[in-house]
Amino acid sequence: MLLRPAAILAAGFALINFTSEHWRAYRPLLLLALASLVLTALHLMPLPPGVWQSLPGREIIAEIDQVAGLEGQWRPLSMFPEGTWNALYAMSVPLAALLLAVQLNEKDRVRLLALVILLCLVSGMVGVLQAAGTDVRFYRVSSETAGLFANRNHQAAMLGAMFPMIAALALCASAYTKHTRPVRLVAATGMIALVPLIMVTGSRMGLVVGLIGFSCLIFMRFSRDAGGKGFALSGAMQAGAGALIAAGMAAGSVFLARDKALDRMAAGTENELRMPVWESMLEFIPQYMPWGSGIGSFVPIYQIHEPPKLLIPGYFNQAHNDWIDIALTSGIPGAVLALAALIMFALGAKSALAARGVAGHLRKCGIIVILVLAFASLSDYPLRTPILSALFAIAAVWAWSPETDNTHKRKPEAS
């Protein structure tokens, strides 16, 4: 009730100050965001009876209309308009973050990085309090150690994304201060603290994405600062040192703490429902091609096809794999947008590897954060939370940071 109206107002404020320079600097990101909004809105456009009834998978709605005497109704492409409206309104949060972030200059993008890290640490500390047995909860249905989230996997995904963010902040600091060694020492200490924070969530995917976030630090090029000088460690030495540190931290967490994530991983997947759900989805997704069942329609569509052997007292609120969900709910158009995003990611990664200075560090950080969230989306739905959807939008801006910063010019003073 508060967040989405505030996000819409923030997006409106951002548009007031939006210029052609911002558009030119971030055109691919803005076009992809616009295409996503348009596709969602098109799923809500009323269609004549002869049109929507001809769409694959709509037979059940036509039968219900016939029994209820509602023939001749105009209906949208989405089979669950309420869920599609919810999805459209939910996009206001990452859209506001994107429109505001593209207007920041390089120094402010670094400041935003520091602020995001601080907010992530707050969520991590809340998770520690929850693990300690305190009754710090924000949701009626919540994991034990989910921090500011309701889902521990989302908390772990955010913590895993902090590895590149902390590294980027330490590297960017060299452009603003000569005392880089203390900054990097603090950064290393922060990374060490992240490992037990991730493990205490009990998220198995958190271990995977945390390892991905940490392993990708080799691409941050610790041997170079913003001025091209720094430690002369080779890539192999950095990788070896990082592996030793990671192994040491993991061993310490296993033997000195009660590690829920490893316990759950050792328990296997006998009671895990995700794989059977994905298998059943792959069987009925073709019935809704090429247009999909409607963005945000997973819950009722899955309940139509839910195998009796998978029935449980609760229900699946999401597919727990957003890549498969895109295919089901948005069909080929959504898959095309996802493919466009993957191509942009590949081009951004290539550009980030060649970039230097503060912009180069921000680009690499953004690419790794996006990679972490993309992997986390293989077994959950992190980008459907407001916090991580906003972080994703900000990471995209970091990944597209212009090396020549012309996105924030000062206005001339009145004479």
C-alpha cells in the first residue's frame, strides 16, 4: 500500500529530470525495461471473444463461460488478470530504481554502492538476530533466518551478491583516497564475515551463488586500482590465495558453527518438490504456446495441471525457477526478451573486462551481481522481491556505467 505508490511517484520524479543524455547513455537498458512494461500491459488488453478463445489453453475458460451463461465476454490474453495487474504494479519498484540510477554521475554511483552494501549488512545482521532466537520477524510466513526477506534463499542471494560489491567499493576507493590498504583490509574482513552469514541462512542455493560471487572476484582484477597501480599478484596467485581463504572460511564455519545449509545439502533431495514440479511444467508449457498463459498467472495455471501425487497442504506460490516461469506465462515474446537480456549481459561482460578505472570496477561488479541473481533464479524467484528487483536494476546501471561520464552535468548559474 505504501511501497508501490511511492515507487510510482519516484519514477515520475525521475522522468521530470530525465534528459536525452541519460537516454543515449543507457538506451539498451531503458529499451528492455520499456519492452517488459509494454508486454505486461498487452497481456491486460481486452480481446474479442473470437480472438481470446482461439488462444491455446483457453478452452477451460470458454467452458466455464458456457456453463455460467457468460458467452460473448471480452477477456484479456492473461488467464489471470489479477496476477498480471499485480506484476505490472510490482515493476514500479525496479523501474523507479532504474530511472533514478541512470541520472547519477560516477561519484554518486560509488556512493550508491556504499549505501547498498550498508543496507545489505543490515539485513544480514537481522538474520543473525533471528538465528540467535530473537522474535524479529516481518512476515506471517517466513523462513527462520531470512533477514529482511520472507525467504532465506533471497537473503542468501543478496549476501552472495555482496562479494563483488565490497570488492568494487574497495577498488573504487583508490580513486578518492591514497590510503587503499586499510580500505582493502576492511573489505577483506567484510568478505570473511559474509561466509557464516550465508551459511546460517540454511540456503543450499545460497552456498552456490555465494561461491559464484566469490569465485568471480578474479575478474575484478585486484592487482589494479583506478590508477592502474597496485599489488603485483598474478591471476594464478590471486586465485590460489582466494581458494585457500574460501576453504579456510568454509572449514571454520562447518566445524565451529552449526551449519544448516550443508546439513540440508547432505540430506539430499528426496523430499524436494521443485524437480517434480519443473518436470510437470515442462509437460504442459507447450499447451500455452506461443503467447503464454499470462504474466503473473503461475498459481492458478499450475493448479489446473498439478499432478495428484504432488498435492500438499500448502500450495506453490511460484515456479521456483523464473526461467521456466517466463516460458509458461509470457511465451515466446517473453523468451525473446530474456534472450535479449542474455545477449546484453554477454556484451556487457566483454566490455567490462576491457574497462578501466572506477567505471571498469562498477561494470564488473554489476555483471557479477546480475550473474549471481540469474543463478539464484534457477531454483527460486529473487527478482520478484522489491529489494532484489531494485538491486538488479541498479546492478544493470553499474554494468552499463559510461567510461566518459556525461550523464550528470551541472546547470549554469543564473547571471
